[in-house]
Amino acid sequence: MEGLALLKNVPHQLSIYSVLYDKIPSNHILKIIAGNVDFSFINELLKDSYCQHLGRPAKEPEMLAKILILQYLYNLSDVKVIEEARLNLAYMWFLGLNPEEDLPDASLLAKFRKHRLKETSVDDMIQEVVRQCVEKGIIKGTGLSIDATHTQANTKKKVPERIMKHLGRRIIRAIEKENGVIPAELISEVPDYKLIEDHNEAKQKMKSYVEELIGKTESHVDLSILPNSQQAVNEAKEILEDPKFMVQKGVRSLVDKEARVGYKSKTDSFYGYKVEFAMLPETRIITAVTVESGAYVDGSQFEELYQRSKACGLPIQEVYGDKAYFRKPILDTLQTEAVEAIIPVNACVYKLDESRFSYNKDSDQWFCEMGNHTEKKVRQKYKNKNDVYRYHFVKSHCVQCPQRLTCAGKNTKKKVLRVSEHCAQYYEHSQLAKSDQFKLKYKKRASHEWKNGEMKRFHGLDRARGYGLKSMSLQAKLTALAVNLKRIAALISFCGHAVWKRMATFAVYRRLTPLFRQAG
């Protein structure tokens, strides 16, 4: 039956040609990975995607997952990774195949990703690999760094006029294909928006054309018997009804309708997605990944990243992030978990002139630069905003203060300091952020930028391979899994080299010691 497959765990039998595998050096990256990570959990993880009793025998999920690991480890296409595996002994050995065995067709990889490999499955793979290495002592660390990076969409962003022209063309083509003929009422000249100098006028002209075409289509065509035409009309309606579309903040391509425009700086924008991931800065191992459109606000998925990272088995004692992560929910979560927040203060969130005012948390009082203090506070509640505290200074002190005009300005009667309900907490954090110890710890976050560069430059994360959020999410998570395995192999190799170096040094020392003694 189509869509059903029998999952069989058949033991691999070595053939006479397997002697060729002896040519693979023991320090090869794939041998190091296979020797320290047990991938057998993949079959158990994906067993619910297969049928145990019906259908023809399926390719083993573990093997297909390993092919995807090779693909993202060496930045290859579906076709290219199969071609390379047929010629590379190390690839075949890693996949658990005999040298003479056949590999699956490249089209099976796409089916495996789409129908079997869910996003949550890849998350679990990342988590299990990290957990195994933590148990073996390969991965250590108590810090967690979180940051987001951008990925360009696999298409160009288009102006609304061009998109609306394509929407009209899709409706006409769908009707012609399903109905066999285009009703005369729908045949009209498409406006040439390129001849209209005013951009806003061109957008309105094309919008009127598409809306008129939709109205005529619904009046003169029975869409109930033309499903593709109905879908084209509904798609056009949905896009036109989105208020963000006309101001160029929504859909910018019909090929990838889930990508969005984001900003790397005030003047530098991109069209695509944002990949946010948590990483151990000491070992540069990624523990969790989330993917959203380019308009995503950094830190919105912090809770998911943090909880998945905790599940890897490491005791998290510090969290590193840039100013985008200086947010009340994040700081509260870390405070509740007794985790130190190595996050610099965001001036947009915390607005207070600390050169003029300071806070004493024990007495819940604010002090001005002249030493005057507040004597009471009143809470003001707002319906759609954070509450505000009004701290009242001692009136007699303010009246006699020589800095009164500088402090209060024209309002010389002013003796009230208005702060947000979270200002006291922010003030305490800002004092910690000024310490040398905080600044020294924050330098560890630089390793996150190295990992961004590695994944983009060597593993293809700078541009999406496919279209849509699901495709981009799988790409980002499989890339993270691949670079983790590469890093694990590097850590093991480094440790082995360090041990060998210490042993060699000790052996030399033992041989030379008697000579030194003889020499006096």
C-alpha cells in the first residue's frame, strides 16, 4: 500500500569486499563520529512514521538520516550526496553498507524529509546526540549563549504590483486549464504598472485590476466545479486582504509566501528567515534551534530554546545574549531558575539617568545626585501599558536644593520621579553589567558569531535550499546536527592529541632524568 512501509531491523552482513574499509584511517572524522555517537535511537524515534505489518520493506531510517547528515556536513545536494557516497568508502562505511550494495535513489531523500522526518524529530536528534556526549564527558560547560542569524530566501522579493500581476495570471491560467476556455468577460488588458511613475498609484491600479478580475470570475464561472481556479481566487483574496501587503511588509513572493523582510541594521534589510539557536560557548555545541520569518523579534522563543537546552543534561548556570534579550520575561525566567543573566542593558527598555538617580533595594528608595531621597510611592495602573510608580521626594529637601532648576526645569514644583514597575530590577542588573567580571564573561558570547559564520560559509545556511518555513526549519536543524557532529569529532581529536602530547612529554622526561642526575 502506498504510504505504508514495513520497517525491518536487518543485521548488516560483512561481504568479502569489506576488507576495503581497512583503508579508511582511524582518525577520519566519520570514524570518530560513529565510534562515539550511537545513532540506533533514530529507528526508535521514527518508528511511528512507518507501519510494522503492511507495505513493502522500507529503507532503514537510521541510514537515511545518516545520508542527510553527510549531505549537510559536506554541503551537498540530494543527487550529489548519493553520487559521492557511491564513490567514497568512508561514506559507505558510515552508512553501514557493504561496498557493493546499492544506495537509495536521490528522490527518496525528499520523501523522507517530507513524510517521515518531522521538525520535532530533528530536535530530538540534536538533543539525544548532545545528551550522549554529555554522559561520556565529551561535552562540558555551564554557560548557554543565545542569538539569532538571518538566512536569505531562495527567491527574490518582488514589489506588490508584480505580485498582483502574477495573481491575475494564475487565475486566468487555472480557469483556462480546467474550463477549457476563458470567458470573454474575463479577457481584458493587464495594466502596465511600469509606465506609472507614482509607485502608490501603480499599486492601486493593479489592486483594482485584480479585484475586478476576482469579481468577474465569481460572477461568470462556476468555481464549485473548478477546484484549482477556486484556490487561485482564494489565494488572491487572502493576499489582498492582508493590510501589510500594500505597505510591503507582508508577502513579497508567490514562490515562498512565508518569508518576510527583516533588518540587520537601520539601513541593511534582507528577505528570508531568522534562525535562533542556543549554544554552549565553551565547546561551541548547539543545543536547540528555532526558525521564524525574517520579521521575527529576537528572544520571543527563548523559553523553548532554554527548556530544550536544559533537557540535554547540562547544569546551566549562566546565559549569554545581546541587548535584544534584555527583556522582562527572560530576566524573570533566569532569576527563577537561579541562572546568571550575562545580558547587557538595553537603553530602549531601561530609561533612567543613572548619573542623577540611584536606587536602594533594601529600603525601596530612590536617591538623587544631591542625596535627597523619596519618602513614599504611589502605583499608577494603565489598561494597555505597564504600571508606573510615582516616587515622591521629601518636599522640604527639594525646595531648598541648589540643583532644583536643573532637575525640575520649568516645573519648579516637581518632586516626583516616575519609573516603570520593573525599573528597580533593571537598575540592579545595570549595576552588575558595569562590573569587570560581567564584561569578562560577556566576551564568551563572541563564539556565537564564529558558529554563525561556520554554518553560513561552509554548510549553506546563508541561503534557503527550499521554500517555506517547514523546509527552512529542517535545513537549519539538520545543519546544526551536522556541525555538532563535526565539532564533537574535533573535541575528541583534540583531547586525544593532548593526552598523547602529555604522555610523550612524560616519556621524554623519564629518559632524560638519569642523564641530568649524572651531570650533577
